[in-house]
Amino acid sequence: MSKAVVFAGTSEGYELCRFLSAHQVAVHACMATGYGGRVLEQQEGLYVHSKRMDAEEMEELFKSEKPDLVLDATHPYADLVTENIRRACEKTHVPCWRVLRGQGEKSRDGVYTDTIEEAVDFLKGTKGNILLTTGSKDLAAFTKLPDYKERLFARVLSLPQVLDTCRTLGIEGRHLIGMQGPFSMEMNVAMLRQFHCAYLVTKDSGDAGGFQEKIDAALTCGAVPVIIGRPSREEGRSLSQCKKDLAGYFKFQIKPHITLLGIGMGSRDTLTIEGERRLKEADLLIGASRMVKAVQLPHHQVFCEYRPEKILGYIREHPEYENVVIALSGDVGFYSGARRLLEILGKDTEVICGISSVAYFMAKAGLSWDDAVLKSVHGRSSNLIPLIRQNQKVFAILGTKDGVGCLARELCDFGMGEVTLYVGENLSYEDENIFFRPAKELTAYEGEALSVVCAYNREALPMHATHGVPDREFQRGKTPMTKEEVRAVSLMKLALCQDSICYDVGAGTGSVSVEMALRAHQGWVYAIEKKDEAAELIRKNKVKFAASNLEIIEGTAPEALRSLPAPTHAFIGGSSGKLEEIVGLLLEKNPQVRIVINCITLETVAEGIKMMKKYGFLETDIVQLAVSRGKAAGPYHLMMGENPIYILTCQYPGGSQEQEDA
């Protein structure tokens, strides 16, 4: 069995001991104090030796243990220990690797800065009390912390002039500790716990100044040491590089544990306990820069990226990382990038839920959301107007500063200016803003891009479960209109999806166009009409039914169709004798387009059958529909027949509704 001796006076050392033993490499861990022995419990394959050694004792250890490799992961300031390890390895001819942390790098057991100013800048971005052990000389620099009078607990010499200087700077009362050192680890522990300190600031004061006792005390209490003044520069390996090299040296493979973590809105307050635990275990944190900044811990290596392929490539290029967390906004199942990541990362990827924006915001706004329609228009197309017309609550994630204003203007354009818009911006951050107003008061509003909205429509008109709008609901004028029974059968034959792209050629009053727009509410409908009077009727019906996804194209087919997007469905109610040309253009745009044609005259029926044969449609259907309506005649009712209509349906195989559903 392979064996390594690890001098593990730092978190890097503890991590390497765990890493090697987990991969069946026997480890003899050497600690200078009993603290390390408490951090690393002895177990099979891992022996912990807590005792200071000089160079001769190290040499004897190497001779007796006969390790394949020695790892020097001692403290960056322990120059003498590092020199002793090097000399002992040279004499016993054992390979030795020095494990370093980069300048300014954060670790579980310390943050290292070159200057006091750098230490102050670091602390400005933190929360929690601070035990300051650098003396009174540099105390003024720490008064630049915005809340220093509440956070700082300064330990200084108990000299009158020193205490007076501290009081002048605003450090007094329980925040001023006048004592003479040196201090034992136990004394440092007691102070850190008494004042609930999350950070301990120190200089490298050496053994005489009790430097190691401060570090050990901070680690015992879970406080982060902030150490001012870098040690001399050394040659060596970073922790991540060392892990990668160890896998090759001892010939084992590292399989990373990957977690997709929903981090909530962005504030650490919205992290779950399970999420906090995974972050503490992670050695690599990946995500968009805003996500990473929100949850990064001092020991994390970071890769700022959101594209799945780039993330997968980075993980493969860096096998030294065992625990990888990919941070995702909100919840992993609510408009999240988790779906695509899971496709490429594999089934072994762990998924941990977070707090979604809808749950957070609706609770803050005092609204239930079990009856709300949920949508996102952040980086995607989604038509909210028909949803708001038909549903009392519509929640949407926005993505632009003018998103609220644009939605408000659209609502007003379709006669829904009284709809209440509940708006949430920068959710969970210090500048969180939640308010509500009628849409008509927000048409010029510009706010934060990081926002959500809930449209509350008290006058919502739910859509019928089946298609079919009565003729009397439409603005009609003198323009001919496709009757409701014919529309019902024609729409059934079209077999629309909610995101269909539809043409209505020869739209007339727009009755078919409107019904298509209501059914394909996340798609788009183009109503092509050559008569001005008819086009104006379509506009009126568009506003009445809030068909915001309906666009009116004034012109004659097929010329008016050429610049339009490719259709998935087309209804032809009037062709002006150009049926064959129109169908030819439709097939050129999309060979799988589904076409429904209404014919009144026998000549048009004949033209339609000829066209279907010419283009070789394999799926064709012809229905003759004769509708009679009852009409009162005194005490009796007579059935009055409408003109019979022929409904032709055609499509190439591969695009039928049955195949789409399958």
C-alpha cells in the first residue's frame, strides 16, 4: 500500500490527509499542536501524530515509516519547520512537495493580505464581529469600516496614553480590551467566544507574540484569521494542483461529485440549510458571476460561467476538484438552466432545490400562487396579454428595465389599464423594492432589470374549454364572416398548438384570426387582408379580444406572404383565384405546414382538389358542411339552410397532430 507523510498544520494539510486516505493511500499526519488531532480523527489508513519535531526527529520518522512522498502543508509563516522538512527529506532521499496558497488567496484557516489597507477592504465586504490584535498603532485604519464601533473589539496594551488614543477614535467600553500579553490559545478562545467574533485580525508576530495560539484559537472557534503581511515567496504547488498531481503519482482516478444548487434570490438568507452544507463541502464553485458572488466561501475555487458546454469542459479539464457546486438562481426547477445541465452532466448529478422567485415574491406581496399562471419573458418570447385577459393572476419573470412599463402600455392598449401590477425588484437584496399600482399608472415606469411582476385582473374572462366564439361577439360591418359552426370545424381540422405560427389568408372580419390567436396564445397569427374596411374590422376585433399576438398584413396573397416567418398552420378563406400559387409559397416556406381551405363555390373545390394532386399531399381530407338555422315563423320554426361549405385539409406526413402528440 502506498504511503505519504503529511505535515498538516493548515486546512490544506487536513484536506490532503482526507483526500489521500479516501483514495487508499496510507497517511501519517504530523501536527505541531493538539488542535490538528481534534480536526483529524485517527482511522484506518490515517495515523495522526501531534508533536513538534526538529530536523533530526523528522529524519528518524522518515527512516521508520519509509513514505513514498512527503507533503509539506505547514503554515505559510512556519519558515523554520519548512526548512527542517526539506533537510530531513534530502538526507533520507524522500521526495518532498511544498503545498502553497496563492497570494491573497482565501482559505478555511485564513485570509492573507500584504497591507493593513487590504485587510480593511476585505472586512468591508463581511459581516460579524472582529477581534483586532494588531495593537493601537494601526487602529485608525480600521475606523474606515462603516460599522467599526459595533464590530471592532480592539485588544491593546493597558497603558493610559494607548487607552486615551483608542477612546479618541471611538473605541471604548466593552469594545476596548486593555491587557498585557502573551496570550494562551485558551485565553484567545475565551475572548472570541465572549464577543461572538467571526474574524480575528493579526500580524505574523512569531512565537514570542503568540501567533500560532491566535490561529489555533480562531480555528477552534470557527472564526476566520485575517493575517497581515505575506511571508517570503516560495516555490510549490497549489492545493488543487497538488491533488491533480497526487492522482497521477499514486495512480488513482478522481470522480467529482457534482451538485446543481438552487441558491434562492441572491441573498444568503434565502439559502436552504442543505444548500449551505453543500457549499461548505465544495472545493469548486461554478455559476454566473452574480450567483457566485452571492454564495462564495473563502475556501472556494471559482469558475464564473453559465454555458453548459463550457462548464462540462472545465470540470473535465480539472479532475482535482472532488466536490463541485453549480449555483443556479432561484429554484432548479423553475425556469432554470438545470434542465440543460442535467442533459450533459449525467444522471449521477445531485439536484438540490432552492426558493423560487414566485414563492418568495408572492409571499412578500401577500398573494397565493396556486391559482396563478407562471411565465418568464427573461431572454425568451412569451405573450402575456391574452393570459392576463383570461386569468386573474399571471406571474412573470421580467428581464429588462422597461419590462414593467412595456407591459403596462400593452395592457392599456387592449383596454386593461385597471389591471393591478404587483412589482418586485432586486428580491432579497438590501435594495429590494416591492409595490403595486394600476397598469395605467406605470406606462412610463423604468426600474430594475432583475424584476418580477404579478398581474392581478379582477375582470378576467376565462377561456372556454372548447374553441368557439359566438358570431354576435365580433365586430362585423358589411364584410362577410366565416360563421361559427364553420370556424369550429375548420379550427378542429387545423389542430393548433399553443405556440403555432399561423396565417389567415383572406381574413375578412378576422373571426378566424382571433380564434387562432386565442388558441395559439404563445404563438403568432398573421391576418392577410386586401380590403381596407375589412382590415379595420380586424383591428377592432383584435383590441376587443386582446389578441396581442395577431398582426394585420394589408395586401394580396401570395405577394403579402413572402416576408413573413415560416408558418406551421395556414387557413385560406379567400384566395382571389391564386390558390395554387399561395399553397406553393406556403410549402416553400415550410414543407410540413398544415393547410385548411374553405371553399364555397364548386369551382374553388375543383381548384383545391387539383392543387392537392399537383403537390402530392399524402394526407388529405374533404368535408362538406351544410348548416341550417331555426327561424321563427309565427308559432312555428322553420330551418333555413346556409350555403354549404367544403373544408379541405392537407399536409405531408411527419407534421400531423397525431404524430406531434406521439
